[in-house]
Amino acid sequence: MKATVTYIFCFSMLLISCNVINFGSGDLKTDLELEETEITNVQDIEATFSVRNKTDETKEYSFSSGCQVSFLITENSTKIIKAEEKLICTMALTSFKLEKDESKTFELPTYFDIDLKPGTYSIKAYLIGYEDEVFATKSFSVN
């Protein structure tokens, strides 16, 4: 019994780390695409974050500013940057709706001049205000 529980746990962790399972996005499909380029600075990251509505109902997301998407970069659980804390956003309420099977793609605002040391990093893209519900994560390496 203990071996079965251990196997299920390990297999679940493998699926999560490969972004096959994305807890938090519910009936939405999220995707984070990173360009295959050499990364040594946050500015080198070229990434898009997509959200697709896989439900039968319209989903609406509201934001307290003009900024709708952000990202968090960590190394060994240490925060390197949470873009939301540094973004300059318009003071306007914004929102968007996604009909059934409709998607929206965002280019991540990676214009921050922050050098990255060699290592393995994780980037989590998310909708601002919905970071525990609508997100996707990927790992990348800096040589």
C-alpha cells in the first residue's frame, strides 16, 4: 500500500513538473511558450501566455488596472522578480471575456534589466488577481 501511494505521488509530481497537469486553471487550458534563446537577463526572455476557455459558459476576468498579465521568476523557491510589483499600469478598470473554446494570448512584459546567474529557474505566468486560478509554469536554464 505504501509503495502504491509513493508511486502515485511521484507520478503526479512528474506530470506537474512537465506542465501536463496544471492545478489552479480548472476548466481553462493555459500554456506558456518560451523562445529557445540563450538567457542571461530577464530581458532575454521571450514568452507568451495563452488562456483558452474549455467550459460551456463565458468566462470574464476583471482587472483594477490596464495590466492583465504578470510573471514570477524563482530559483530554488527564491523570488528573483515578481513583475506585477514593478509594472507601470494605467489607472483604468479593464476586463475581457472568453467564449467557449475562445483563447487570448499575452506577450509577457520581460523588459526588466535583471541579470540571471547560471542555474535552473521557474517562470510562472498568470492573470493578475487570478494567480492561483489562471497560470502556467515552465522551467528554464541559464548557463
